Amino acid sequence: MDRTYEEYKEIINKHLLDFIPVIDNKSISLYDSMKYSLTAGGKRLRPILLLASCEFAGGDIKDALPYAIAIEYIHTYSLIHDDLPAMDNDDLRRGLPTNHKVYGEAQAILAGDGLLNTAFEAMNKDLMMYFDEPEQLPKRIKAAYEIAKGAGVRGMVAGQTSDIESEETDISNEMLEYIHINKTGALIKAAIKAGLYLGDPDPDMIERMDRYAENLGLSFQIADDILDVVGDAAELGKNVGQDQKDHKNTYTSINGLEQAYKRLDELSDDALKAISDYYDNAEFFANLIRELKNRSK
Ligand code: GRG
């Protein structure tokens, strides 16, 4: 497992549109609007985590590709919907006007719906290709299940619901972490677990990477909260200071910047502890958490 983040990213970007089925010309704005947000850029963190986790567990990334691309489709749908006026009402994403600013609200909703459904179509299509090799099915079913669970009503959608409901109200740190763990952490964790399952992980690896993933997911959101205060809009490709303007509950608004940095340190130390002493090939995952910390300085 010696590929770099950039090498994984190149693989993802090369195959990003491969799993979108041919869409009838009569509905071509659906394809255009889905493609617009997919190809607008992005760090590709979740699919990269999925591919890296698969290789870490001894798997072949060729097996993991449909699942990796599917998770990026799901993530992109969530960003399109999150940016809608009914949710965060953002006009800039990945350095470009948000989907609804270009295609209108109705089409942006449909672009999100299209991406979400295409993700499940891609994973199911992959499963169907292995009907005659039943020993190949369990790992794929487990991966698809982890992704469905992380994206769904016990994960991202639940977190988003609580986030929206708690706007303009005072919430506890426990509630804030519940929101972060689900809204952002669940899909990150799903990427890692799905990737592991597509390899051949032992139970200890699953447990350690679970702990790593939980810490990474929460760190990622806290870093995002910090960047909304100290970050640079051009570098981030989205508006900053938006959370404060919208009176959003964030780690920094509730606890202050200093405490946010402290929590980020705690979480990243624990993520490193979960893996560093046990694996001599976990450098990719260790570097990722270090870079996340540095990026928010
Ligand atoms: C609409 C069901 C539903 C859920 C939306 C992901 C999400 C849930 C909302 C996004 C809100 C947000 C800005 C959260 C902060 C952390 C986060 C997920 C940032 C965006 O992910 P990145 O930084 O984006 O990986 P790129 O563009 O690099 O893919």
C-alpha cells in the first residue's frame, strides 16, 4: 500500500463519470447538472479513503472502484442538497456557483436525487456481475451495506436533520458531537469500513480502523468549523464566516477557537494511537490526519 493521496485522486478523477448510465437526451439537463457538480473539483477524500482502506486490508482497488465512485456520488448529492436555499443557502461550492445557482432549485434537487440513485445502481450492478462467483459476494454486500447505512437515516441524513433542527438554538457539546459524528463522520467511517471489507481485514484491523475513522470524521468537521473562522475563501472554494452569519452551531461558536484546536489535537492523537504502533504500513492514514491538523493552523 504505497500510493499517495494524489495517485488515488487521479484514479478517482479518471473514472468519475464511468458509472453514470446513458441518460436519454430528452432529460439531458439531468446529466449536465450531475456532471457539473461532480467535475467541479473536490478533495475526493471519501473515495480515496475507500481505495486506501481496501489496499490496506490486502484488497485490489479494481474491486473497490464502483464503491469508491458511488460514495463520491453520494457525497456530491449531499453537498448539492445542503447548498439549497431550504438548507444552507450557499452560492459557492468547490470554487464555482452552487448547482441551484446554475440549474435552478428544482433541477438541483433532481441532480442530487440522480446522483444518490446512481450510486446505488452502480453498487448493485457490480453485485450482479458476481452471481456466478458467490464467494465474491459477501465482501461487496458488506461494503454496499456500510455505505447505505452511513449515508442514511442512522448516519448523514440523521445528522443533517438534527443540524437543521438545532439552528438558532443553544445546544450541548454532546448534541453538537452527535450532529458532527453523523452529518460528516458517518460517511467518512463508511468509506473506510467499506474499503476494508473489500479487502480481507482481520477483526483487530476493523476495530482499530473504526477508532481511527471515528476520530478522523469528528476531526474533519472540527477542522471545517475552524476553517470557517480562520480560512481563506479562495483557497477553500467556498465562502467563509458563513456559519457565524447563519448563527450555526459549530465547535468554534460553542467552545471558542482555542478549545476547538485542543479537541482537534486530542482526536488526532487518538487516531494516530489507534494505528501507528500496530502497523508499519499505515503511513497513508497517519499522514492524512497530520495534514488535516496542519491545514487548519
Ligand atoms: C443533504 C442529507 C444531506 C446531508 C448534507 C455533507 C453535508 C450533509 C453537509 C455539508 C455541510 C458541511 C459544509 C459540512 C462540513 C464538512 C464537510 C462535509 C465538508 C464538505 O466535504 P469536503 O470538504 O468537500 O470533503 P469536497 O468539496 O472537497 O468534496
